[in-house]
Amino acid sequence: MSKASDVDRSSAADWVTGHVPSQVGRVFVVTGANSGLGLETARVLGSRGATVVMTARDMAKGEAAVESLREEQPDGRFDLRHLDLADLESVREFASGVDRVDVLVNNAGVMMPPHTLTEQGYELQFGVNHLAHFALTILLFNTLLRSEDGRVVTVSSGLHHRGRIHLEDLHGNQKYNRMGYYAQSKLANVVFGLELHRRLRTGGFGLRSVLAHPGYTATNLQRSGPTGVGRLFMKMGNMMAQDVSMGALPQIYAAAGADVESGQFYGPDGRNENKGYPTLVEPKVEARDRELARRLWDVSEELTGVHIDLAP
């Protein structure tokens, strides 16, 4: 894959043209598509001819995002749907209305809010970033299987390397640290993506499970979750981060690259995986722990009430 020091939008667009084939006739579901990485992913996939189902919790913001895309791509196929990942009932309602999908991009997330609970009483970051996407993937599983090139792309973060799964206190009721529980949710993404890959291969399914992370990218995520000094720190850090047009490339490649294989993990090729063009990266060693994966899968089924018979 190409490398370059220039990270402006034109260079990202040139990379896409050379690496993402036509997606005409294919349907992508992108969660959290009203801003940031999700919006950029929808924009690029739409420009390659895909039909993009864009989800948003705030429909007014979602409609504004779709309008901006249609101004740029008058013939683009963008379908806005409501989805509140902090409510598993909303996840079920959304999934029940999806009758076709080739690729699910589990992109949406929250980052470092004060200790907050989902509608079902789960810690917000673990609930939104992991549990809701776990449930959505399983609920759409049979629909994804009907695709000739079905994929589940789970978007994590380089901060998963700092994560630990607090099985004894998943929801931070005993001791909550914003960064620690964000890292937990991002590690959970990786553990889930790799375990899904193993179960798909064991079951003989053609569906691919692929992981991606954006490196250090300036998005609304850093500004909307943190408060106080944390928000100021993130705002200053974003001045040194790469543009969202670059940050979205790993997940775009995972979703549409021709040579992508199940079980792979894509991130930026620059120093410390902070910036650059997509390349294969390695997850934290603990993310490959099969006993941890089994326990996380079991507790995820228990908390979401969503089950599928995929042999571990």
C-alpha cells in the first residue's frame, strides 16, 4: 500500500481511487455516520457507487449530514435510519428493518464521558462501543450471510493497547476511570472481532470479520465526550492529529479492499500507528486470549439477550 508524507484530502482521494474498486450494487450499513469517521466512510463508499445506510441517534444532525453528501453527490444512494446505540431496544428495532446488507461497519462510539449508564444500565462506553455493536452484528448475521462478499468491520482504537477487560466490574460501579473504561471498550472491540473471525472459520462461513483503527485523527469524538481539562487537552491534541479523510482510510479499506482477509487488522502505517495510509497492524497480545474471548462473548450474550449458535 502507498505511503506518503502529504496527508491532505486530495492525497487521500487519490489513494481511494487506486485501492477501492467500484461498489455499485453493494449495501453498507455505517453506524454513527452523521459526523467524523462515519460520515467520511459514507462519503467515500457513496462515491464508489455503494448504497449506504447511515445511522444516527440525532436525526436532525443525520439529515444535515445526508444533505451535505447529496450536494456533493447528487446521484448518491444514502439512506438515513435512526439508531440509538445506548438503547438495545433501538438496536433491535433498527436491525429488524434491514432486509439487505453486504458490509456492516461498526463505527460509532463515545469517548471518555463522565460515568454514565445506557438505557439498560450498562457503562456507556462499554455499552455503546461494544455491547450494541455485538448485538447488531448478531442480529444482522443471517442477512450478512446472504452476501457474496459479506464483511463485519469493527472499528477499534490504538488505545486498545492500554485496555483491560474488567470482568469483575464491567460497568465501573466500583471504580471508574474515563480513559481506562474507554480503553476497555476498544479492547473489547478487538477481542470480539478476532473471536468472531475464529467462530466464522470454525463454522465454515464465508463472512469476514475485519478490524480497523484510525490512528490519531481529529474528530468530534474527542470534543463531545471529555469535559473540563480533558476536553481542552483533546482540543489541543487535535491540532496535531491527521485529517478525518486520512483517518477513515483503514476502515474503508477493511470494508471494501479487494484483498482483505478475515481476521486482519488495519491501521495507519506511520510512527506508532498514529498517522498514515492503511497497513496491517498487530493487536495487543491479550486480545488473542481465547479464554478471555469466550468469557467476553458469553457475558455479551447475557447482557444483550442476543444469542447465536457459533461454535467457539
